Amino acid sequence: MRYPKYIKQNDTIGFVSPSFGCGTEPYISAFENARHKLRQRGYRDDAGYNCHKTDGIGRSTNARDCAREFMDYYKSDKNQALISCGGGELMCEILDFIDFDKLKALEPKWFMGYSDNTHMTFLLTTICDTAAVYGPCAPAFGMEPWHKALEDAIGILEGKVNTVKNYDGWEAVSLKNEENPLKPYNITEPFKLKKFINSSMDFSSMDFSSMDFSSMNFSSLGTDETLSFSGRLLGGCLDCLVNISGTKFDNVKDFTEKYKEDGIVWFLESCDLNVMSIRRAMWQLDASGWFKYAKGFIIGRPYCMREDVKNGASMMGLDQYSAVLEIVKKYDVPVIMDADIGHLPPMMPLVLGSMADVQAKENSLTIKMNMK
């Protein structure tokens, strides 16, 4: 696994828009303040030529130009790390114009983003054997004040952070809008970790909405005991991963075979998928052989939780938990759910490709990432 050099004072952070850019409010103001705050932290910055474009469909601009900007900035020696300007919808269409052979030959460089940016964070890792960061996009760094998750994300790029822990609570509804572009996360919901480890249980008949997970005992795992596992981190937004599966960009089998002795810790979260779509996506990745060497799963809060924060999303008797557990229970590995990953912030920034030591004890989740 190739790890980029950490950024240092006076280095330049490049901003690119392989998906959406920052061409409308509140993203324009948030992006400009993010640049200001990063300059205060001691960095130079360089905004790509697509950062303020809005002529694309589901992206900042057309697919060819999105790819060209990414390649130009990744190849450039004028910046030392890249942060995406935003998520979006159709980043998948730029992949035909990305020269992955060229990226493999270049000196590795940090790229950070999430959601639609899975198309690049995931493929940099699985095709180019290059670590990338699944973490906040550029406008998030414009909030006042920064949440701890933002400090963690920059700390990873700086080499000052290699261990992340869950945060105290999460945001169901954002207060950021055109009039208030710099609003911090609106933390209203308490963090509640859910842990599973028993392949023999029939999850399909369990009523998760009424369960007290804090007192449940999975495979003799007491509430005061520590659930721990390790492996190479891989994952991202399920909406995007299911699109990659089975295409010419799917190099997961080769990647997981190469690192089978380490095993894979999968982290997954979802945006537009309802619980049925999550179930279908998990089935497809499983049927594609992606989970063969799974050592454990860390599942982020799905965005559909936002529709019914108190009771969780459900559809025809299927909820967010059984949507995942019914597919992966056969692997008899730990499953952690409702983690701080993804579209209901804050999110723990995670380094794809790193060797992770995962510990879950009571209502606490810790992930130590070893760059080896």
C-alpha cells in the first residue's frame, strides 16, 4: 500500500471538483471561509478551474473536464494534497477519462472527499494501491467553529492523527442555508452504537425498533467487554460502490486476494438508498465476491434514518439493521452499526487502505489506522 507524504506548514492544498463544485450558496461562502481558515492554519491553497462551475448535470461540469482537472491537479507539483469541493450524483461518468495507469506511476498524493467521491477514493485504493481519505469535502471546513471531526480530518493529512473515536451526537437536520452558510453541525441526536456478533441468529424475525441494544448479549459479549477486530480498511458510499461492482473498474477481487492475509474491514454508508435498496446493494456486493475476506463491518447511519430519527427507517418489515445483517451474517464476523460515517454528520475520517484496529466497548467506537 502506498501512502502519500503528510502535508506541512506552507504546503498547498488543491481543491478540485470531480463531482459538484461550490457554485451556489451556501457552498460559495462556506468554501471561501474554508480557504480562509486553512490559510490561518498555515497552508496555501489553489482552487481548480471547475470549483465554481455549475453547467454540469450532477457534477460541476462535463465529465471530460472534471477528469482533466483531477488529473492536472494530481500530477501537479504545485500542490501537496487534494480535497474535493463536494459530493454529487454522476462522478461515475468521469472514470472513462481518468488515466489510472498514470496515477499508479505518479508519486501518491492525499485525496479527501466522501459520498460521490467514493468513485475516486475507492478506486485509488483498489486499482492504484494508494491510500485515500473518506472524509469531509471542502465547504465543511468553513463552519464556525470547527467540529472535532474537522480537526481529525486535517490531522490525518498532517500525520498528527491516526486514531479516531466516535463523537457525542449527530445531526439529523442541518441549519446551514443561504442565509447562514457557516453554521456548525446541529447536534441533536445522541450517539448510540449497535454491535452484532452471532451468525446463528435469525435477524429476519427480530424487532430492532424495540430492542435495548445496550443490554443485549451477542455471542457471550457482555456490555463491559471489548469487541475488537482488525484488517485493511475499505469502503465508502454504498450508492456508488454498487455502481462500480461488475464494471471494468471493479478490481476488488484482485485487491482482496493481495491482502487476504490482512483481511478487510468494510465500512459502508448510504445516501439515497432506502432500506430495500440497501438490502439489494449488499446482496450485489456479496454476490460479486467482495466480502470473501471480511474481518468485520462498520456501517454508518443511513441517510434514510433522517426520515424517522426516533424509530429508524423501515419498509415492508425491513429496517436498516436487518437490511445489512441478513446478508453478512454468514461471515460470522463482528458488525458495528450506526457509526459516525457518512451523510448524517459528524463523520470519522477514515484512511482507505490502512490497517485498522477497531474496538467497540459499551457505547464507544475507536479506530486506529496504521499506515503499513
